[in-house]
Amino acid sequence: MKHPIIASTMFLLACCHSPRQTEAPSGSAEPAAQLSRPSVLMYADIDPFIDVGNMTEQEVAGLFSKMHQADQQYRDSLYNGRKENEAAFSQKMRANDEANLKILNKIIQVHGWPKKSVFGEEAAETAWLVIWHHRGNRHILCQHFDLMEKAVNEGEMSASLFRQVEDQVAMLSPDQVNY
């Protein structure tokens, strides 16, 4: 009876180990966004369109500090604030989560997964937080899974934080994987 459980767990995790594009094709420009409604990004407290390409490691570490602040401030307010502000705080949280994910993806394209030894403990933890706040989206978890696993193996990310992501991937339906 153990074998079907092991096989199904391996199948779920195998979806995260599929090849993915690591960099944009050369010469291609990002297509213009076609929005049918206002983007949640307009409510973000951090600029999701920031250019990280020419930033030094120290500047990126400072950016992670700003990302961490944007990530936490409305969560703190949501849990400690008044009920009538809940909708506004939730909207700001979602906006900052989306903005932080866009920024993290840019950082990863330039520098790879944020290493503790390069950017500091706060940056490594903030990178995990950004992904963790998208834990309902298996595609996002799987998109970053291999990078996080490699960082754990190199001692550059907390193994316990990675296990939380690994457990969440196993719980979510493979139907949520976007190819």
C-alpha cells in the first residue's frame, strides 16, 4: 500500500523538475500588457518595473529590504488593525505580493536565486516569503522549486523553509501547473 503513495508523491514533485526557460530569448522584447481592468500593481508600494540589471549586490540587498517592508506592513496592519480597513489592507497586500514577485523574477534572471552569502539572510528569507505568499499557485512554486532546492543544498537557503514549499507543492493539484 505504500508504493502508490510514494509513486503519487514522486509524480507531484516530478512536475516541478520539468525543464523551464531560464532566460528570455535574445532580441525579444516583453509584449505590451493588454489589461481589461486596472492592474492590482497600481496599488503596490514598491515599483515592480524597477531595473535591477545594473544594480550592485549591495543595491539589490537594499531592494530586498524594501521588498520585505512592502511584504509585511499590510499583513501586520491586517492582523492588528480595525476591521473596516480589512479590504484596503488586503488589496495592498495582493498588490505588493504581485510587485515583489515581478521584482524577484528580475533579480533571479540577473543574479540567480538570492544567496545568503551574497545578499544576506534578510534577502534570502524575503525571496522565500515572496514565493510563499503565492503558495496557492502551484505553477509559481514549481517555477522556483529547483532553484530553491539547489540553494538549500548549497547552504544558501533555510532547509525548513524549503520543506514548507515542498509540502505545499505535494498538496496542490497538478492541474495547477501551467506549461
